[in-house]
Amino acid sequence: MKTKARIFTILACFIVSIGYATEFPKLNVISLESDKALVAYSSNRPYILEISLTNRHDEIVYFRRTTEHQDTFNKVFDFSQMDEGEYTVCVNYGNMSIVRSLEVSDENISVGPSQQLFEPYFKLCGNKLNVSLFNCPQKQVHISVFQDGRCISQLKLGKELAIQKRLDLSGLEKGKYEIVLSDFFDDHSFMVEL
């Protein structure tokens, strides 16, 4: 009986430690007044952070890159001098991001759910391009191939949670190409020389 209790205790400790090890950072946006909001980021691991606030036209309203690793960031934003409408708060850390949308009006600030985003992985092996993406929002993902600013090919990669594709670039002429992977939130570029 003692052996079963010990095994159960060890197993419980192991499961709890896995839960703590995989905890994602948190991004909270708290409306303080009708025109002010507190943006609070916290993580169990420090990172170099890039914090941005953009408006509905994707214009950067605020940007800050920390010079040292931080596990918390807090800032009060005053929207009284800004236009009403949609804003997006994004914190980049490591090769990941966490994003929240805001709707600012005269009466209040509404906050949308947070989204964890991951940077795609690109690797060129000969004339084959391997692409991997953890697509948390499960929105449509596209990939485009550009040469000298001109789109020469496009492909839908799907909406799956885990996207892994191998693209055959052997039909392209020698030269430099820009591969652009577009997800719901951003465009990610990768330069290729064949």
C-alpha cells in the first residue's frame, strides 16, 4: 500500500511540474477609465521583449524594445488623444508573440481574447523548402513566392493547427526569391537564393 501511495505521489508531482513548465506568458489589458488601459505582461521566464500598439491601419502608435531580459512589463496607455476604433497590442518574446485586440470608444475600452502566435520555421534543402507553422488561431495560411517584387506563385497551406509542407522550387530559375507566409495576423518573410 505504501508503494502505491509513493508512486501516486511521484506521478502527481511529475504531472504538476509539466504543467508549470509549459505555462505560456500572459498578456492582460485592464480598462482603468473610459480612456485609459493598463497593459500587463508576465512570464515565468525572462525574454527580450518587443511591445507594440498599432491602430486599424497598422500604423505603429507605440513601440518599445527592452535592452535586458524581463519577465514582466506594465504600461498605462492614454487613448484620450487617439482616434476611436480598433487597436492591437502585441508582445514579441523569443520566437513567439501574444496579441490582444482593443476597441476604443468614448464610453469604454473593450478587450478581445489573447492569441498565442509562433514564428514559422523555414529550411531550404537543395531545391526543396520545408515550412512549419504552429497555427494557434487555426485561420487560413497562404504562402507566396516573389521575385523582384512580383508575385510568381501562391498556395493555400490550410487552417490546420500544425502545418508542415515541403515546397518544390526546382521549377524556378536561378536567382533570389522572397517567400512570404501570411497568417491571420502577420506576414513572415524568408529569402531564398537558388
